[in-house]
Amino acid sequence: MQGRVAILVKGYPRLSETFIAQEIAGLQDRGLDQLIVSLRQPGETKVHPVHRRIKAPVLYLPEYLKDDPARVKRGREFAARQAGYADAEGLFQVDLKRDNTANRHRRFGQACVLAAELPEDVGWIHTHYLHTPASVARYAATILGLGWSFSAHAKDIWTSEPWELAEKLDSAAFGVTCTRTNLAYLQSLASRPQAVELVYHGLDLSGIKPPQRVPYDGRRPYRIVSIGRAVEKKGYGDLIRALVRLADRDWHFDHVGGGVLAKALAARADKAGIGDRVTWHGSRERAHVFDLLAKADLFVLPSRIARSGDRDGLPNVLMEAQAHRLPVVSTKVSAIPELVIDGETGLLVEERDPKALAAAMARLMDDPLLATRLAEAGERRVREKFSPEPGLDRVAQLLGDKLQAKAA
């Protein structure tokens, strides 16, 4: 395989984006040479084991243009000398008329730095997310005369303006997305619908060994766990309200994840009188998370569509919970029903419905045989249908074909 692919991401490494790291590692295993390009400096001290497997170097762009004006100046001067600069600057000006923001100026500046500093052996740019990372990829690729492609996920799709998505879809050589819901929407905006494909990113579950579980017998608190950032789209306010409805039962709730709403949610639980039955763990390493999943009786993810339009795609945490042979309760949002079949591999309720959420949780508390049946069926389905291997094979093929075509 000739040359390298630049994989452009918002930030690296990030615990909340291990699915991207797993794809990078999987492409590495398939012989694809990569350069990781990050728009942000690393903001976390903890890393996932998959990050330690990745050998690709990382190029960090200036997170803000004011951070390194000399570097940005060199990038702009280099970009202005390239044959594609006029076209790229034209794209930027058109975008700027519809989105005259500091963020838009920052993305064009980052694109100039990327164009100037991209090693000569990089023959293709592939970006994760269709919002700001794709803007940088599009501008930089145009400056250099390179092709580019994308992986679209969730927030990047549902919080972007349709005009911007449509123009990026028409500019990119190809794209993949991880849910049927996403695929239908993106294809409806694209002049070349066939250029966007469904590729489930899946999850490597080979290292997860489910514990031997004993059906809940009521002799101890019922252990409920959830993993996710404390942000609007995760719906944890609905879960707190649902738990209040179950206050007369014996349960304990563990939450893992950071997020801007964590303090407010803890205060809400305290005010509702259930704070002493909730443990807020914050961001924790994988071993700690898996230990909680192994000891839990139920996993709950009350996802909702945020006011901005942001929503989950296909949450890895649901797959991990099912791989631990845990029964799951979630909502009928985005691609979650593609993973969890209501009444067969878990229970689903409508979003923003704490009453229904509480009823589903109570149903599994009261029926341990149903909980066991759903948990076992969920584990079988996630291992059989959501392996990452086919998706990795397809992305590797698409990127490899583009590199070989450029080298020919």
C-alpha cells in the first residue's frame, strides 16, 4: 500500500471517542499507515488500552490561532503559494457569508497550517465528523489538491446546517456512517447518495468475559449502572426522576462519566432525597468501568434528542453492557433500536418519559427470569451482529484503493 492517510480528529486521545481509536488501531492492523491530526491538544490524563496499541504519530494543530501566530503565519504563506489556494479561499468566503464566526476563521487557519505541515508521503485525508473537522479537511485538501473522505457519527450530523452537510457530501470522495438513521438522512442531502455507505463501527468485545450472574433475589440493593457524559443528550435528568419514582425500592445507582451537568445532577438527586443512594464516579479507567458492569444487575441509558438536535448514534456503552450479559433499558432514539430489540434483547421506552423508564426498570427488578433472558439474548446479538471486523475491512479497502489510485 503506497503512502499514508492523515486521520483528522477533534482531539486525541479522548476516552469518549474510543470507537475512533479502535478504528485507527484496526486500520493499523490491516497495514494502513496513518498520521493522526488533532485539532485540539490532549485534554485528559487517562487513556484507553487501545490508545497504547496505536503507533501512528500525532500532529497537533494550533487549537486557537492566537496560540502560535508565527506558525499560523507560515501556514498562510505556504497555502497562498499553492495552486489550490484560490479555490479553497473561495469555499471559505462562501461559508463565511453564511457563518461569520471566529470558529470559521479558526478552521481555515488550521487548514493552512495542516497544508503546510502535512508530510509529502500523505496521499489522502480522512476525517472523523462532518462538522468542524470536515471543514478543516475540505479546505486543506483543496489547497493541496488531495482527495478527502469522512466518517460521520451523530452530533456532527444532527447539529449541522443542511446546506453545509450537502456541500461537504458533494466535495468528499466518499463517506461512511455508523447507523441506518444517519445514512438515510445523509443520502437524502447528497447528489451522489451511493457515495455514502453504512459501516457499523462495532466494538471489539473479545476481551470482555461476562461473569457468572446469579438472578437478583432481593437480599441486597439492586445495582443499577450507567456510563456516559453528563450532557443533555444522555437524559440523566430523566433517569433521576425515574429513580425518584422507585424510591420505595432497595437500589443503588452508579454513574461513570464526566460532563458539564454532573454537579447539577448530583444536586438534583440530593434535593429529591435519593443522593445517598447514588455514586458519581466521574471519568474512570476501563478496568473500573468493567468492574461495575460485572457487579451490576441492570444497565440504563436514557438517551434523548437534545434541543440542539444532538443525539447518540450507536452507543458503545450499550454494547459493552450487553457483552457483560447485563439486561439493558434505553430509549427509542436514533440507532439504539438497531442494536436493542425491544422485548427481545432489552427494553426500550420513549425518550423524555421518566414514568415509562421507571416502569421498565421495575419490570426487570420484579422479573429476574425476564432480565436473564434479555441479557443472554442481548449478548448473543451484540457479539454476532456488531463485530467491528467487517466495517474495518471495508474502510481499509476504501482508503487503500484511494492511496493506490493516487500512487498509480
